[in-house]
Amino acid sequence: MSYNDRHGFVAEIDHIVWYQPIVAAASGRPISAEALARAYTPNGRVVSAGALFADARCSHERLLRLDRQTVRRVGASVAEWAAIDFFPSISLNVSTTTIDRDPAAVLRWLADEKIDPKRVTIEITETAPVEDIAAIAAAVEHYRAAGLRVAIDDFGCGSATFELLHRVGADIMKIDRRFVRSLVADERSRRVIAAMVRLAHELGMHVVAEGVESPLQWEWLTDIGCDAVQGHAIARPMPADSLVFWRDRIAWSPITGERQQS
Ligand code: G
Ligand code: MN
């Protein structure tokens, strides 16, 4: 049973956006903030809207509207932040459906919201079915020419892992949290991650490890050569105004043992 069936409240989704920092692995310096769609349940809890995006019954039109609304919310955050001289880079999850159906939409929306494409990384998840890789590869070229960066999200757990890597020239590889989860206890996980990092670097890509929940995982990932980390060990997703407080706080790096002022 899908999330929608159980909760039945998403006839038309009015979701909000929270942000989770991504930091340089070695220094702990903030690099970017991933915009994450969140929805309120009827009893006021905030849950991930990921389940809604993944719903197979979601029409293409609805997925387009969801992505559109995320960019609108990010536009509002960017304007609020600019008013206090805060200009973080943003990672934006865009569905492959949107990229496939209307490749120019994202660029239009960013322009409408006055978001500088150079501040934006588009994350393409490869766990969703990728219908037309050639079309996606062409769209990605177009985005990069417009100054956006492109990341392959959830790398290693999708149906088209190597085909995407082979056909789509992306800037960033995001290693799925399932590899990160077992790395401290399992040497093979570490070897797999190390091989992914070498592969990414061979292709000139940066590597972000996601789902980093402990300082020990963070340390291992840094030693293995990951460029950046994201997860509860660094910061949980938070509302736009909290991101400012997070930035102003002193971030702690377990690697250098130095306190970092962002
Ligand atoms: O598919 P994608 O990688 O964009 O998913 C991001 C999701 O991962 C968000 O919903 C976010 O709340 C969740 N998340 C972020 N950090 C962690 C973490 O350290 N552990 C776990 N289990 N989930 C996380
Ligand atoms: Mn993502």
C-alpha cells in the first residue's frame, strides 16, 4: 500500500522544502544545501515527500507540478537569504519525468524565480525508471551549457547505474546511503566505495557520500577519498531560516579536529 493510500491526504500536494547541508569531507566547510520536499501529515508531522514523488500513479502532469512547486519554494528561500547576504549553492532533485517531458522547464522555472543557474546542481535520481537515456543525456548537456551542475543521485542502487554514467556527462556522483551504512563494519563495502570513488575521479566527477550518520563513517569516507559528505552526522534537513543559524554556528570537523567557521 502506498503512502497515499494509507494517508489519503495528497489529492493535491502542497509541499514545503527543507534544506540539508553538504560539506567538504576533509574540512567540514559547507558546499551546498540539498532542497528536500517535505509534506505535513494531517496531524502536523513533517514527512519526506519522496514517497509521493515515487508513487507510480502520479501523473506526469502532477510530477511536473511537484517539481515546479519545489523550485518556487526554493525561489522564496533564495530571496529571503539574499536579503541577509546569504548565497548558498542549492542541490535540486528533479524527476527524470520532468527532464524527459519538458527538458527546458527547469531552466525556465529558475529564470522565473530569479535563481542563478550557476548556484544550482540538478540531482537526477537513477532509482526512478529512466525511460529515455538519450533524451536525458541531451537535456543534461543543455543544463551544463547553461551553467548548472548535474549530479547522479543514489548512485549504485538503480537500474541504469552504468548506462547513466556511460551516457550522461555529470559533474557529481552521490553514493547511495546503503553503501555508507555498512562501511565501518564491512571491508567489502569500503572496497566498493573506494572503487566508485576511483571511477568517479577517473571521469572527472566529484563524489558526495550521502546518509553519513556517524563521525566514524565520515572519517572513513574522507580517508577513502570522498570529496564531500551529507547526512545526520553533519546536519539533519531543516527549514530555510534554520540553515542560516546552522551556517552561523561553528561546524565541527572530526577529521582535522579544527573548528570551521563557514
Ligand atoms: O534520494 P535522496 O538522496 O535525494 O534522498 C534524500 C533523503 O535522505 C531525504 O529525505 C533525507 O531526509 C534523507 N536523509 C538525509 N540524511 C540522512 C541520513 O544520515 N540517514 C538517513 N537514513 N537518511 C537521511
Ligand atoms: Mn538527492
